[in-house]
Amino acid sequence: MLIALNKPFGVLCQFTTNDGRPTLADYVRQKDVYPAGRLDHDSEGLLLLTDDGVLAHRLTDPRHKQPKTYLVQVDGALNDEALQALRRGVVLNDGPTLPVVAEHAVEPSWLWPRDPPVRFRKNIPTSWMSITLREGRNRQIRRMTAAVGFPTLRLIRVSIGAHALDDLPPGQTRILAP
């Protein structure tokens, strides 16, 4: 079984916690499934869950290099130099990243409001970009955009390999064909 969840902001990628924060158990009704990968609590979008260990390994192991695409809202007016740096790969404190596909994007018309909203500053614009990568270090996109001078404000995963978020509403699940 393979399940897509549109993980809302603030939800932990685990089924239990002792501190009362929202978890996957609040959104996923199927039993005996586990996340294939993860999204930080402050990231949103596509999370795949499965009961098949081989499939989970194929989806998450870096050797299989599944492309993951994200829409990213950043602080500031994104420039071509920053995109070029991301495309070449940037050096983080844990070493250089692989090059990514990075493009300017517009705020999608289908985007749901975030709760709480992204901060708004009257005199500082925000920009959107699309980033596709094939590795998955801890908070990698946030660290990469910060390294090129554009801190991430909102991060939404829209696809993993052939599996896409499409029109799945936040907090909802959909059964997928593996």
C-alpha cells in the first residue's frame, strides 16, 4: 500500500509524541503504514507512507536518486545569481551539495493559506522558486537558500519521483499505485 498525505504545517512526521503536538496519527487512518522519508514540522506538502519496506527503501535511499520537487517562498527578491549558485551546488557545514534544478516560480493559484501565516514585512518582498533535488540532508533546502542569501519562509514538497501532490487538500490522504 502506498498513501499520499498532504502534510500540514506544524505536523510531526511520526505517529506518537508526548507533548501534544499534531502527528501523522491525526491525519492517517490506515494502520501499519510508516513514512517513506520525512518532512520537517515546519514544511508542508507531499509525504508518502507505505507498509512495504522494499518500496520505502526504493523511495528514500539516496542511491535510487528519486527527484523531489519543492515550491519555496524566500525572503527577498530572488536573483539569477542565487539560482545559478543553487544549480551548481553550494557548500554547507556538512559539505557541498549536489547541483539542483532551481527556477523562478510564481505563487501557485491553488495554494492553501498557511496557519500560522508566513510573516509579512511591508518593505521586504518575497519570491517563489521551484527546486528539484536528488539528495535529502537535514533541512537541506532551507540551508541552501540561506547560503545564497535568501532564507526560506515556506517550503512545500509537490512531488517525489512519479508521485505528485496534485490537488490533494492539506491534511487529506489518497491511495496511490506503487
